[in-house]
Amino acid sequence: MNESSLDNLLKSIFSDSEDLDVRGEFEEKLKEYNISKTKALKLLKIDKDVFEQIISGTAKQPNLIHVIKLAEFLDIDINRFVKVVLKNQNEENVTSIDNARKATFLLKNFDVKTLTKLGFFESDYGTDELVQKVLDFFGYESIREYEEELEEPLYSRTKRNFSDKMKDFWVKSAYQTFKIIDNPHEYDRERLKDLIIKLKPYSQDVQDGLYTVCKALYNIGITVIFQDYLSTTQVRGGTFIINGKPCVVITDFNKKYSTIWFTLMHELHHVLFDFDLIEKNSFHLTGDDDLFLIEEKADSFARDYFLSVDKFKYIKKYINNSFLVSKFANENEIHESLVYTFFTWYMDKLYNKSYHAAFREFYPNYKNAVGKLNPISWNDDSIKVASERIRNILEIK
């Protein structure tokens, strides 16, 4: 029996109805074989008291060998018989199995320690409370519903290729948010190309620029959300294709205003040029392993969009003159922090010189830009409530 079969068996204990009168089936077999109960149990090498405990559900730990023997004797599929035996267990044993199921679910899917540090779980939560928090957050009534409606659809087209539970949690949070928002507008690739041409100047408006752009993207079928970065994941953004529509998630990776704009353009490049590939795999994460060799092109696109290498070579002579940098940024319709960010990148890449600690006074607080987008936080009680707020924010009224 493989892992999947065992997992399905455990799920079925608490969901499927299985009507089988084991005692009646046993009596029928005795008649069929023309043998007494005592003789049958002796041949099977099962003590009569042990037999009664298995049949009545009072055996605290039913012997698997005895269960298999009885299944063979009754000519019943072993999976079906194990399910029946487990369902017949008394309340105490069923509760014990249920607790084990919940514990396995938590250990398999969640980094409880890290999520507790983030404030997602309370430190004094027991198993039941941990599971309930997960179900409430994602909007499901049961573990089975969670697995069938979130886990299976998300990984139906591609096998989960990472073992990082925090990354998995981040992906599922974004996916569930997009599902609930359910953008009603049709995706229009030509309108996206037209919009990208006009997008750059909005980076100059720290307070409302990103918010305005996200509303415009939503109106052409592209949903953009902001989700807190998880430090263990190294994921700064991602693109999902859900129901044929692009969905982009951005994080506060490195906490810089300019990085948010760079990430947005990076993901929009994926939407424009990698749509079919991403749709085939359900999603693509920026910062994850570049298995499809598409990250460099997306990076170059976003970098050239804001500050090409030729423009860098021009402004680098004046980088310490804030007045000229500000004037240059205005002429190129971008926020000055983008000039400093790409100057830093080019200097490192082309000349192996580090300016990562420089120009910090020219970087605005990114929280001013993302605040109106109602970022998904790990302190939220429910993705459903947060997603409905985001949908109301993005809809052009």
C-alpha cells in the first residue's frame, strides 16, 4: 500500500460511510465453510477475546496481522476492511486516530514554530486550535475540504517541487486569495501592452501611484495583490494563471519602494511572454530556482524599462549630486529611488563596486505605497475577509 493509498484511507475514516456487518459476514462464512467459530479462530490463530475486541471496536490497538487474517477469511478487500475496523472503534480510539490525523496534517504542511513567531498561531495553541486556525484562515470546514479544494487543484498540473513548508504556505495563501477575489474582467493582452507604455510615471507618486496602476491592471483582467514576505522563502513575487487570467503577487522583499516597482514589471513580463508556460504549471515564483530559464529576461526587461545601461552610464557621473539625479528622474518619469537602485545594481554588476548602504535617504517608505492595497498579513483571521476587501478596493466604481 503506497503513501497515497494510506492517506486516502485515513481521510475516508472521517468522511465516507461504510456499512458492513462484520459479525454477520463472519457468521455467513462459518456456514459457507461448515465450520464452528472456535475452529475457525483456532485455524486463524486469533484468540476469541481478541476477535470480539476487534469486532466490537474495543481493541485499543487492533493487531494489524489479525485484521489482515480476518479480511482474508471474509474475502473482503483489505483497505475496505481496515476502514470498517477503524470506523467501529470506540469514541476514545476514534478521537485518538483523529488527533493523529490532525497532527500529521500540521506536520506535513506547516512550520508551526515559524508561523507562531510570525503571529499566525498563538504560542499556547493545542492541536485542535492549530488546525482550526488553518481552516478558518483558508476558509474551509475540514482537513479533507482543504486538501481537495486547495492542495489538489493547486498542484494538479505540476508536482510540488519544493519542500519548504513556509514557501508552500505563502503560495497557498496567494492562490486562495486570487480564487476568492475572482476577477470578473477578461484578460486583454493588447491592453496590457498599451498600459505598460503609460505605467512608468506612476512610480513618482508614492502615495497613490501603485494603487492606481493595480486598479487599472485589475480592469483588464490582471489581479495584483501585496503579500507579506516570509524571510525563509527568498520569494519576492510570483505569477499565477487561474481560470485563464494572470494573477500577480508582490512582497516587501528587502523593504524598498523601488524593488516593488521592479518586481511588478518583472512579473508583468512573465504575464506578457511566459503566459502559456506558467498556465501549464499553475504558477511561477520569482526568487525560486529558475527551472525554465525565464528570470534573466524578465529582470532585463524590468531594468531596461526603468533605467537602461546607457542612461546609467550618463547619470553615474552625477550620482552624488542629488539635484541632478532628481532632475534626471523627472525627465525620465521615474521616482529617484529607482535611479539609485539601478545605479547600485549596475555598479556591482559592471564594476564590482558596492553601494548597497548608500543613498538610503532617497528611498521612501514603501508602506505608504502598498497600504491602500490592503496587504495580506499573517495576522489576518481570514483570507476570505481580506480578499473581499481587496476586491472592493480594486474595482473601479
